[in-house]
Amino acid sequence: MIVRIYLTLCLCLTSIFAWSTVSETNEHLRKVVEYIRLGHEATIESETIYCRILLPEFYLRNSFSLAWDAQDKKQLLKVLENAPNDGLFSKDYHYDALIKLNTSAKTLEQKAELDLLFTDAFLLYASHFLNGKVNPETVDGEWKAVRREGNAREFLEQALASGNIESSLRSLKPIHSGYDVLKKQLAVYKNLAASGGWETIPEGPTLKLGMTDSIRIPKLIDRLVISGDLVLMKNNNYELNTMIEGALKKYQTRNGLEVDGALGKQTTESLNIPIEERINQILINLERYRWIAQDLGEHYVIVNIADFQMQVFRQGNLTFEENVIVGKTFRKTPVFSSKMTYMVLNPYWVVPPTILFQDFLPEIQKNPAFLTAKNIKVLKGFGSGANIVDPTTVDWKQYSKNNFPFTLRQDPGPTNALGQVKFIFPNNYNVYIHDTPSKEMFQRADRAFSSGCIRLKNPMNFTHYLIKDNPKWNKEAIDKIMREGKEYTIFLDKPVNVHILYLTSWVEKGELQFRKDIYNRDQPLLNALLQDSSKL
């Protein structure tokens, strides 16, 4: 009886002690969480708690209980240690403080604070993959593409329940193959930087096939070998031979330069970009991949503005590609997503407001014959009730953006600004893909010439591509309409997703690509990426 009473008493005391331990921990968690919910900034080991909405939500739903066991902590620490492999920074996720506190936490308060810090690290890391570390619209107001979605708090709950912290976070990374291959190139370039990178090639006259230079050619050989454009060869060769010319062409292709195999001014400047800048360029574009929606659609168009290129994919396979012209630097093509629903053959061109008031009206006010020269009619009224007005009878100087009563329209024909066809995907920017009579501009490597729309080099090829699975249409029917010269609308059998993007570094066919930052969008993003998360 005495033994039974003694055991019962021990069990009761143990239960009371356990209840007391959990209760004190819960109370400390509750106090900190409530402090954060009131809008105060909380710091643990000099580390700011960032997730001031999701973290309180999580602990409230978890009854202010400790969430992290030893195995979960070990997995998360491994993930955070490897954050630089994804172009992120371990320090952003309290890594050093977690390592320190994970071994030194002894008191109930310290253990509670350690739990809070692990939770905040997970939520922040997950959020950076679900939404990007940087909100694109804060650094680039013209980036409106459909972004990824997800709730990091819900994801944390699922990950802790499964016990698979590492694999759960790995599943958040972009599914686009472009992300993984660019991430691998980041590791390659970091290793190159650790080995010293590359030397600068002195400037000088353009070197072409057969020309010699005892200083620049050896340095060029070393440079091309380091970046993988040239197989290892003796650098005591002073002549630009066919092997070096071929390697230069490969480099020029990878970097969006004029492909002539010569060492000219632009190619030299590109070769001399420090490896640290190239690493930053990769970091920038890994972040852009984190902005892109996971599901681009079964059939979709991608226009990479910085590459002056359009590609079409169906079920992940490249099915069509074409060169494009994009907006000028002062009329940038915006980044957004939409759905292509129809195309118009032999389109009229209604002069859009930006071009009308910034370009055309000043010219018309100087010389009304400007309109006649461009085969543009002046219309007053709307639709069938519109009347054609003789431009020479109008006092154009009395009109401005605020009182302009006319519509300017260019008839279909060989000089029409839209060419033979336009492809429509409704958006707020009045941007679409279209033909152009100015084919000579496609000969340039840098093709930022439009007023924001995307001009296609061979649009009829794209027209035939879009109707090939539609039994109602064939090439002959399209050609007949084109010969008639009348405006005609064709709705697509199924809408095609359109994603206008801006990538200045990516991997294509196994080759790392770099492009000039034509719109100066890279540096603001890099500045934001390098900032402490608390300042974003």
C-alpha cells in the first residue's frame, strides 16, 4: 500500500512538473507572439523576426506550443546552409543565430525563442520561393506577369506534420527546367571566380581571321578557354585562326552580339565584364524565375524581351520560334501574361494615343501632308457613322491631347505599320504581336525599335502554325484572304497563353546565355536582392 501511494504521488508530481514546463513555454511563446501581433519589432539574438503576420497565425493555430524537434531543426539548417546554391543568402534566414542558439539554449525562454527563430526562418525561406525574395513591382513597375501563389504558413504546417522539412522545401523550387540548369551554372561560375576568374583583354583595333597580335590573342585564348567556348590550346599562338574565330562566334551567339567571329569593340567589352558581374546576373535571373508562375499552360508563347526572341511550347516541347523587335528604351515593352484569343488578317492600324500625341501630332501640326504620305485617314465619329475628314481642312494647332476629336487610321496594305497580321491577347497596355513592313531592322543584333508592341519577323509562318490543328482553316484559305486585302478576324480554336518576360541570363541547349540589360532593370533588382530582408 505504501509503495502504491508512493508511485501514485511520483506520477502526480511528474505530471504536474510536465504541465508546468509546457505551460511556462507556451506562456512565453504567447507573450512574444502577442507582442509581434501588436506591431512591435521583435529581435532574438539580434535577429529581426520578419514574418509578423504568418508567424503569429501559425502559433495561434498551434496553441502556442513548441513546433520544432531535433530532426526537423537539423533538416532546416541543412537547407539554409545551402541557400547560396539558389542565389540566396543564408544570413537572411538567421542561419548563424540558429546554429549558436541551437546548442546554447538551456532555459525555457531560450528554447521558446529558438522555436520562434526556426519558424521565422522557414516561413521566410518558403515565401522567397513562393513569391520571390523581392516583390517585382517594387523594383520594376512594368513587371506584371502572373506570379506563383501559395501560403507559407500552410506549407509549414504540412511540412512539420510530414517530418520531411528538406524535401518539402525542395518541392517549392521552380519546376521550370531553366531554373535548375541556371542554378548549376551559378556553381560553375562561383568556382571560376574562386580560381581567379579571367583577365582583361586590352582594347585595340578589330582583329579578324588571319590577323595577329602578340598580347591580345593569347589573352583572348585564355578567356575563351575559361568560359568553355574554346577547347584548351596553346596560348603562344598570336594569330586569330579558324578555331579562335569559331570560338568567338560561339561566344557572340551566347551573348547576343553580332556574330562575325572578330574581336571588335563590343565583343571586347563583353569579354571584359568581370566574373563577379556575371555571377550577379545569374543571381538576378534566378530570382526572376522564382517570380514566374509554376503553370505556364499546356500551350504557351514566351517572348523574352532582352533576347528579342519569341518561342512557343506545347507540352514542354519547343514547337515554334522567331526573332522579334521590342519596345525602345523609352517605350519599354512591359512584362505581363495574357491569353491569345484571335488574330486579324489585313488589319487596319488605329494610331494609339502614345504615338498619336507624342509623335504624330507635332509632325501633323508642322505639315498636314505627313498623314497623306503615310496613307493615314482622319476619321470623325465612330463605326459606320464615322466621316472621313480632309486633313488639309483642319486647323491642327488648336488640338491637343485634351481636346482631340479625331481617329487616325491606316488602311491595310504594304505600308501598314502592323503589316499583314496582328495577334491579339487582351491586356491593359495595348500591346500585341504583329507584322511590320520594316524587315531590315531584323538584321540588327539589338532590336529595341518599337513603341512597345512586339514585331514578328515572319508572322505568316506563325499564322499557319496557329491554324494547323483547326480543320476549318488551311494555308490556301489564309492566302485567299490575304490576296483580297480585306480585314478579317480569325478566332483561335483554343486560346494560347502568352508570357512576356525579361531574362538577361538563362541556359539554352546546354549553353549559358547572357544578354545586355537593355531596359536597365538588372541593377535595381540586384540592389534589392543584396539588401537585408527587413528592408524589403
